Amino acid sequence: MKIQILGRDIELKATFRAYIIFENITGKSFQHLSTLADVLTFFYATILGSAKTTDISFDAFLDFIDENPNLRFIACIMLGVAK
């Protein structure tokens, strides 16, 4: 899936880099995505890992999600699958 955030085109990939970023941010194992916060944090980690950057803040990411209803829907589906 390709997205554009803050003027950057990013091809999203669920990689080990994203898993490690998620675990470093949350202190939780990737296997325990149980809340919306976990799912959104993993989505954020996926963006950071795919872009290989840390210059996208979590607040900017949340603004991006709020401005894109389709992505909010995907996050809700991810939450349903994680439970």
C-alpha cells in the first residue's frame, strides 16, 4: 500500500524494522496488539520503518489519520483482526 504523508510518498511494508520500532515505542511484544492505540502505534511504526526515517512525529501521523477516513477504517479493521 502506498500513502503520501507530509509530502512524502511511502510504500508501506510490514518489516522486522517496523516490529522493532513498535516494540521500542510501546515496550510490548508485537504479538499483543489489543487496543486501538496499539494498532495506530503499529501503523506509525510501519510508516517509520518503511520510510527509514524518524522525522514524522506521532502527532503529525494522528493528524494524517484523522484527515483520511479510509485509513481510520483500515485501523478499525486491523483492531478487529488483532482481537
